[in-house]
Amino acid sequence: MADRYTYTYGFVGAGNMAWALCDGFKGDKGSILVSNRSPDKLEKFEMAGCHIAKSNEDVVQQSRCVFLAVKPQMLGDIKHLFSDFEKDQLVVSMLAGVCIDRIRSQLFGGDETVKIFRIMPNMACSIGAGCCALSASSTCSEEDVGVVNKFLSGSMIRLYPIPERNMDAFTGLAGSGMGFVLKFIEALVEGAVHEGIPRAMALDGAIATVYGTSKLLMEQKRHPALVREEVCSPGGTTIHGIVSMEKEGFSNAVVAAVVAAAERGRELNG
């Protein structure tokens, strides 16, 4: 790695996902430089041990690996930051729906030598339980991939290298999927409250149930359908509940949600 960079990792933008990644990073947080238009968002980064930049320009000039953590619609507003980008620097985009070719075109005038990564993490990386996909441009070397993986791996339980053509689908699965699971937990709670369980207990029980189910599947490496068959006794409560869910369109609704999120990702790319 080039020694001339003061920081290994830099973040242009300090939103929720930037915080989740920095908070979950297991290495030296002093190797991270962060900037943001709103200074009030930077306090928790500084308290966590990250360094705060005076400007976005400082992040790009002083960091080997620059994470784009702004809104997709702001891509054109940060073009000027990369006018003197070095050949050994890396760009890591977290912009939903924005493909590598678009980043190369809008920020670098189509320069084919720039090393660009595209990632799709989820918020669970803040506690070391994230799920993330990563795509790299053909210009990235194994050493470049190692630099990015080193940052991500400590905060992830799953890190998938995937072809970029699958990134929008992965967004629907894991990037947006957390929201779908949270909505399911909320619904589980409401059902329990309807049946007389105190709300605090219902919430705690719903979270424990989802956690235990996920942990069982991960540790036993079994297909969910097989475990579900064991849970569903003939004529029992669970099978009656599942039949009711399907009458209400549960499975179709979940599939539609993943597809809609993926389609929205493609729309964001323009």
C-alpha cells in the first residue's frame, strides 16, 4: 500500500450506512477519515476514534480507499473532488442502483484505469453481523480487493463477491431485506398483542424467535422448508397459521417486495 496516504479509508458522507460500517470496523478506527456537509453527524464518528476532515477534498486527497456514502442523486455534485485522483487509489461506492460504468463516466470522464468497487451492505454490519455483496471493476488487483475486504470482513458474517449484474437483485435480498424482516417482526408483535400478550413481551419474543430461527438455519445448514415441515404438526397451530398467511398472499408479497426493490435499484441507475 502506498505510504503517502495519511489514511487507509475515507468516507465522503456520514449517513447511517457509513456509520454502520465504521462502527463495525474491527481495525484501527484512526485509519478512517470522514467528511460530511452536516457537522452534527460527525460527532459520533469522532467519539468512536475516526478522524474528521475539514472538507470532502481532504478525504479524497488523503485516503487510499475512498468510500462514496452520499445519495445517488448527488453523484454529479462531487465530480470535482476526483480531478486529481491517483492511479493507486480505490473508489468504493455504496450508492444504491448506481453501476460502476456510471461512476466511471460521471466522476472520471470514462477513464478505464480507475479502480472502482461497488458494495451493498446492510445495517447489521454495525454489530458485526452484516451481509454484503461486492463487485470490482476489471482494473482492480487482488491486492486492491484485499484492502477493501480487510475493511468489510470484520463487520460481516457474509461477504459475497458477485458479478455486478446481480447487484440490484442482492439489494432486494439483503440491502432492503432487513426492512422486510423488520416489517414481519412488527406484524408478529401486533398479532401477539391482539391475542393478549403485553407489547414489550411480544416484541422481545418476536425478536428472539427470528434470531433463534436464523441461528438454527445457519448452524445446521438446512433448508428452511425442511425445518418448517418439522415445526408443522398435522392439524396443529403452526400449519393453520401458515395456511392463513398464504391465503393473505404472504409469499407472493415477499417475492414482490424483493423484485420491486431490485427494479427500483435499476431505475436509480437511470
